[in-house]
Amino acid sequence: MTAAEREDRVLERIDKFRQRRPRLLDDVVTLAHGAGGKSSAALVDAVFLEAFRNDELEQLGDAAGLRTPSGERLAFSTDSFVVSPRRFPGGSIGHVAVHGTINDLAVSGARPQWLSAAFVIEEGFPIDELREIVADMSEAAAKAGVQIVTGDTKVVGKGAADGVYISTAGVGVVPEGRQLSAELVRPGDKVVVSGSIGEHGMAVMLARGDLAIDADIASDTAPVHELVELLLEAAPSTRWMRDATRGGVGTVCNELVKDRPFALVLDERSLPVQPQVLGACDMLGIDPLYVPNEGKFVAVVAPEEADAAVGALRTHPLGARATVVGDIIPEPNGIVALRTSFGGSRIVDMLVGDPLPRIC
């Protein structure tokens, strides 16, 4: 058997293994189920999809695409936020709660319009801190041009929650004719990242104070809807987008290729990672590809529009480091690979376990 035949056989076995439906083997919920990787996928598939299955939910996107009786297209998204610590360099749980839902709508092709906000507050939580969090949310919503139009508040006993949990839901309007879907992705397309990766996860991790690491890293939490509009104007054939939050760029790319007739190859030398973030990741043994972001997205664009897409993103302060980081190739199906800076390659699998603290 030649080396090429052996490699083909190994890739075939990997492909068969990866195509298996995720199985929930745990008897209790663990922190890994909230990390955005394989355990999260198994929990969602075996519990929530099993109970709520319908055509919209099956899409498993960042937002559900809906139509009103009059034919207007809407996007609807919801998220919960349990950041620890609640305030960190560059933002707070309040900023992330607003930006996170706005970004889910934006990468679904919608223009965000309205948000709801619900709070679960632990008895004994300081009113002054609550005011600060709410003020951050108000500021973030106003800057993004969206309104918080409804909400709810619940108080639980001391010890029943970790301070405060926030849930936000959002509704946006999808312009007629705009369509984004993994079904549109094809070999030859280019993979674009809207900016440098890993700042949010590292900023939150270092802010906990558990590590003797001093680095000037601030969260990238920000609304990306203006960036998305710039991209879609410059590259109207954009195929697909997703904001790289839990599980980072690596997990988002794996979600794209799952059950698809193509592969995705990332170029390590093209990945925009700030030196201080890369240094902190190296010290902690964490791959930047799996570190969450709160103000960056991954997009797949037509090859002939890639330069225009990057150029448009770089005209905005949030997209100054936008770049093409990879390609869609015909095979091996369902695989994400990384071309390393040493000239080799390795598979980038779904995130396993929970390497970071609660970050969104």
C-alpha cells in the first residue's frame, strides 16, 4: 500500500467517524455542555432538537428566518449571558448581552431593530452594580441604533445564581433578496475573518485574576451589523456568515463543513492574532482558533469578490485587520484543516471540553 493510499484510508475513517450523529452519554449537565463544542452539539441534538424539532429550528443558525403574513422577512434570535467576571477590560456582561444578540441577527443577514432583556438576579446583588450593567446595555443599544422594548426581572434566593444572568432576544428585518446559507457554499470560495481573533476570551480569562499573567488585552465586544452591511454591499454574492463566539473560529468552521460535500482549509500564517493574545495562549496551552470572540465574524465569499470584501471591511475601524484566512476545497468532505506556518497541515476538530471560563 502506497503512502497516498494509507492517507486516503485514514481520511476515510476520520470522515465516517465525524459523520456520526453526536450522542449524549452524560447523566448530568457539565460545564463542557456550555463550551460550544462537541458536548454542546450532543446536548442540543439529543434534548432540545428532539423535543422542539421543526423546519426553522433544524437550520441551527444564529437566528430563525421568519415571514409575516404580509410576506416581510424577519430574523429572530435569543441568547443568555453568564460572564464571569461581569466586568473586564473592554466591556461588561451588559455590553456582551446587547452585542451578542445584535451580532446573531446581523450574520443572519438581518438589520437589527428591537431587543428584549430578561434578568435573573440573586438576592443580595448590589443595586449600584445592577445600575451600571443596565447603563452599559442602554449605551450599547443606543450606539448600535436598536431599541430595548420589553423585558422581565426575576429574583432568586442567595446562592441560587452567580450574581446576575441576562437573556436577550432580538428581531431584525431581512432585506428582500438577501440570502445566506451553508447550502450556497461551494469549492473555490474564500474564507474571510473580519478582524483579529481571541481578544474576548483572553481578556475575560486574565480578568479573573487566577493567573499570574499581565497582558494588555481588551475584549473585542462590539456590534458587527455595520461591518456586515459593508461586506454585503461590496460582495453581494456572499454565501454564509457566523459570529465566532463560543468555541471560536475553529468550531464555527466545523459547524459550516458538517455534513457538507466540501472541506475548509485555513492558513495559519494568515490568521490575524495580536501578539499579546498569541503569547497568552502559548503560555496557557490554548489554541487561539478555539478562543471566543464577541465582535468578529467568519464569512465565506465568492472568489472573485474576496478582495472587494476585505477592502470594504478594512474601511471600518472594527474591520481594520480583516483578511482572507482560507479556502473551500472539494475534499475530504466535512474536514477543517490548517496549513501550518512550518509547511505541514493538521486537522482542526470541534472543540472538546471546556478550556476557558464562562465568557458569554
